[in-house]
Amino acid sequence: MAFTPELYASAEEAISKIQSGFRVFVHGSAATPIHLLRELIRQKDRLNQVELVSITLQGINLNDPSLEGHFYINSLFVSESTRGAVNSSRGDYVPVFLSEIPLLFKRGILPIDVAIVQVSPPDAHGYCSLGTSVDVARSALECARVVIAQVNPNMPRVHGDAFVPFARFDCAVWIDEPLPEVNYASKSNSCTVAIGKRVAALVDDGATLQMGIGAIPDGVLKELTHHRNLGLHTEMFSDGVIDLIERGVINNSQKKIVNGYCVTGFMLGSRRLYDFVNDNPIVKAMDIAYVNDPRVISQNPKVTAINSAIEIDLTGQVCSDSIGTYQYSGIGGQMDFIRGAALSEGGKPIIALPSTTAKGISRIVPELKSGAGVVTTRGHIHWVVTEFGAVDLFGMNLEQRAKALIELAHPEHREHLEKAMHERFLKA
């Protein structure tokens, strides 16, 4: 079959399939279908209460108050593009493990009327690739009544669970535009470098890595060049792993699950990353229900899961998704990998965070802010790392934890924390 221009519709025609009251899934991260979303916003005056469901979006702003009444942002993970709406009457957040989002679609808890995805052009066999983001998009696409595709020659052809027959699309729009890019290295500073060194020292040869998002994971990767036989099984894949793969540091030789391959749910970074994963057989982008399943994760050896946090209290409760009641991000896959790493032979679940915020406020606190969400419980916490040190809290009682965490706090805040500790644990 020849995929000639007449098979493609205009953006206006494609978006016209969306009607008031529909629930619409939107592909995320680097695969965010920006052109079609802009057309959706342009058509807002004919639409009322269209529910938009997504995880992280890039390159689009859905916080504009003028969208109220036309769109409701029901977010499964909060990012800058939706944060304002989610924390207003124009939206809300669904607390859910990333691994379990596909169940919301498959069980009909969040039935999808329309899925808007961005894909690579069809190959000679008529298959497109979901490219940089398979994650929850695979299940959303399978469950949606109608699928609209933004076909983009800049989208890499990624292997794994990414392939979709062109015939699955009810409407396809050809759009040639660059993918969104993020440069985590530009956010590096002396603090993230110090944390990167401390975390890298905890990584054993033969470990299977999971990296979160941001400057700290990127800093860790820069310190792993002399390690050997590392594997990669991670929800998110960024530029930092490329050099390690090309050097042979990451060769996936010790993994027991998908041995020999890098496994990921989605990719976000620079054009270099998108070119690297294009038609690269060692990279498999897979359904997040598989990638983030703790039962799968735990079967790999020495799983070292590196995630961050907004704040942590003196007993080890970790808040990663909110600032008090203000919803900042989401649960995501942190607990999926914290638990998976804990169950892995030789595994190390790690929470790595700067000791203070950019304004100098301590991230190690006597108590979490009122209304803060606990993502990783004090029963699940193991390693905590700041620029001042690293400690494994597993097996410590509450007072021991408090003393250990104070040693990781910024010196300017330790006196206050010690006072709070003594008040809390004062014995009668």
C-alpha cells in the first residue's frame, strides 16, 4: 500500500472528530502532538467540557484561564504545562502509580473516546512507531474508540512495543516539525555534581539502573564511566546514557530480564538522543505496565533505582509530588522502582536530593508540610543521599533515622532539626 498524501487529513478535519463531553488522551513528553493540540485549542469555542487526560506534556500551555469550561485537565502526572490548571477549578490530579495507569483505561475506569498520538511515518509494511513515548500511550491507543495520529518524519522509529499499523488510525495528519528538547546538563551545579558523585559510589558493577528525571540522574551518569557491565531498565531514558552505551559501560550483559537490551518507557532529551534511538535495535521502548512492574524489575540483579524528592521528614517519609497541598508533579514511577529495587538481589533504592531548595529552605524537615503527599513511605525508604552524605535507613528506628538524616542536612539547618528531634523523642 502506498501512503500517498490523500490518506492524510488536515488538522482541522482531524480535530473535528472531537466533540463536547469527550474524554481525550494526549500522547506525552517528546511525543506531545503540539500541532494538533494547538488546533484543538483553536476550536475551543465549539467545545464544552472536553476532558484531557495525559502524563507529562511538552511544548504546550494548558493553564490559560480562557480554556475554562471548554477543557478540563484531568492529569495523571503534573508538569509545567498543566500545573496551573490542575491547582484550580479547571483541572485535577489522579494519584496513581505509573505502572497502573494502563489499568484505568483497560478496566474502563477512565474510558477513552479519542486518543491523539504522534508517530513516525509508516514503514514498508505499513507500521508506524510511537517513537519516544510508548509508556501509557500503548494502552490508551488500544482502548480508545477513535485514534488521531500526528505523523511526523522527525519522530524516531523506536523498537519494542512501539509499532502500530497505519490502519489503526481513524485519521492521520502529516506534520513536519521538530520534537521538544530538554537539556538536563544545563541545570547542573556544584550541588548536583556532588550528589552525582555520592550516588555513583553506591552503584556496583553489574547493576541494573533506573534513573529519574533531572540534573541529579544526569550527574550520576557522568560519574559511571569506569563502571563495568551495567544494565538499563528504566521508565525514562535521556542523553546521559548514550556515552555509557557507546563506551560499553552499559551493555546489559548481566540482566536477567530482556538481557542484552536497554528497556525504557519513554525518552526525553536532545535531538542527539532521538537520532540515537532511531531504528536502534538495542533500545526497546515498552508498555509501562511491564517496564514499571515491581515483579519484573526485581528479577534483574542489583537494581539501583535513583529518584528525587521535594522534602523528607526526620522519620523517612518522602514527599515527591506536592508542596503542601499544591500539586507539583505526581507519584509517577518512584514507588514502582523503589519497591522493585528493594526486592532485587543486591538492589539499592535511592532517594537523592539537594539538602536545600534554591531559596535555602531545608528539604529535610521535622514534619512534612500540611497536606503534603507521601509518595515513598518510611517503610519503603532505604538509601538517602544529599551533597553532605549518604545513609541507608533500612532497619533504623525513628530516633536513629532522625540523627542520620540530620547529618545529611545543610549545616545551617542542623541546630533547628536537632531541637525538633529532641522534642519529639524526649523520653518521659
